[in-house]
Amino acid sequence: MKKPSFPAAAALLSLVLVLLLSLSSCGEKYEEDEIIAAAASLVADSGAINEIYFGDGLPFAEKGDWEDLYPWYVPPTPPADGSADLGYYMIKPQSGFLTVDDIKAATLRVYTKEYSEILFTGAFSGLAVTVGEGGNAEKQAVSLARYIDADGGYLAGRRVTEEEKLPLGRTYDTDGIRVERQRGNTATVVAPSVAPSGEKEDVRLTLKMTADGWRLDTPTY
């Protein structure tokens, strides 16, 4: 049998690679109704998560909320002069969140691990920038962590300024969600919404199928 020439063999190999890539990229085809139902549920749940990270946040404990579990706790006194408040206050134990891990678990029920990690960095580690170079370089805090596991064994948060909050309150018409495209384990949906300003806007949201089901991979605020 005559062997194919080098150009013919190369062309054949290229064709095989293209076919393999096409098959691997197609993946499983999901029903649009399934994607729409998942998107509607996740969008609805995302509002509470957005509030934790970008809005007023979890409620602080008030007198009587902590006396059974933490009778020794004395909340810090906010600065009387209105300056930045660097104190951390106990989060209301009855909120359902007792640790940072509780917040992370709730977040991962709505958002992908990749997007959640972005939220975790700002909320639990804070943000910093490096000023200077070489031996003179030092990190300076841009913002402190919003929530911490306090040494006393309780979840604590700091009071954020109005400038740190985002304008939340976007509402979605979940009945109007439609699938724009899907490829592999990723789907893009278009959801009609009304921004906090009152402007109507179609928002594109990315969903990914994970080991735990569909999760949002883009913010909804």
C-alpha cells in the first residue's frame, strides 16, 4: 500500500484534530428549560449574597442577642468625631451566620468557585497595594476585611462607609429569561431587568455547570 505524502498526512492529521476538538467542545446539551429555571433561582438567591458583600451587610448584634452565648462581649464604641471606625462588631448570632465559612458556603451555593474567590478576597482578606520598590516596598491597606472570625469565637464585621457600598436593588423579570447560547458546561442567558435608577436593561449572565449544579459566574447587581 502506498504511504500518503507528507502534505496529505499533515492535512489528514489536522482534520482529525479538528474533529476531536469539535467533539470535546460540544459536551452535553442541556435543556433550555433547565437552564432558565436554574438562572431564575440563582438570580433570586443572589440578592441576599450581594447584600452581604456590597450592601448594608449582615446585621450587627444588639444587646440581648449575645448575652446567652457571649455574656462577656462588649461592643466597641464608634468614634464620636465621625472618623473611620476600625472596630469589628459581633454579627447577630441569629442571622444564621456564625463563621466566615458559613458566608463562603452560602456564596458557593449561588456563584462559581472562580467568581466566589474574588468576593472572598475583598471581604475576608481586604485589599492592599504595594508602594515603593525593592527593599523600600511596603503593602498599604486599601480596605480592611469586612468580616473576620474574631478571637472570641464569633463572626464579626466592620461598619462600612456609604462610599464602600454599591447601588443594589436591580430587579429581574425572571419569567422573561431566555437562553442566548450554550457551549459545553457554560450557558449565557439574557434577563430583563430594571436598574436602581429605574432604567430597563437586558443583562447577560453566565452560568456554569459544576459538580453541585448550575452556578452563576457573573455578578447580578
